Amino acid sequence: MRAGARRGYLIAGRILQSLGAAAGTVLARAIVRDLFSGTAMTRFFSTRMVVSGITPVVAPVIGGQLLRLTTWRVVFLVLAAAGGALLLAIVFALPESLPDAKRAPAHPRARRCGPSGRWSPTSITCAMFSPRH
């Protein structure tokens, strides 16, 4: 494979990675806003910030221990597997956190695509690629 092609894959992968990282932060904040209010929300955000502060300290230690057992390529495979597992958990196990009474109606093109008019990966994809009327 040419070096230019590999560079393109690297750039595409980094873009995908940044979208996933940004979506995780936004999704976490939206869920907390949906489920908590007042001091409970503040307490939860404080706990979340503690976890966010500890993670950069603990992650290199875990990675270093993994490197003692195997090669650096396996570290990336473990990270990819963890990311895939989290994606599957979000898609299949994470329920909608916003109550029905607080939901805004979906975009008209998305309503045409999904059976319930709710936002879902299928309705979003359909709305993105359906002809505009």
C-alpha cells in the first residue's frame, strides 16, 4: 500500500475518532440533563468530573501493564474492542432518557422514515438521504 493511502486512512480514522469523542461528551450531558435537576445534577456532574480527572492517570498505567504482556498493536485492538462494545451498548441497551412529554416532534423528513416519528439511527439515515420535497 502506498504511503499516501495509509495517510488517508489515518486521517479518516482520526476524524471518526474525534466525532465519537465529541458525541460521547454531548450524549452524557444530555442524559444527565434529562434525568437529574438541581443539586442531584450538580452532584452527578461532580462525580463525572472526578472520573474524567482520574482516567488520564489510570489509563497509561493499564496500557503500560498491557504492554508488558504483549505488543503495542494489541493495545489498539483492546481500545477498538472497548469502543465497539460501548457503541453496541449505546445502540442496543441505552434507553431514551427524555420523557415523552418533553420531546419535540421530529423533523418532517424523519417522521416519514421512522414508524414512530422518533429519532433513531434508521430515521436519521433515511432523513439524510431521502429526497427533499
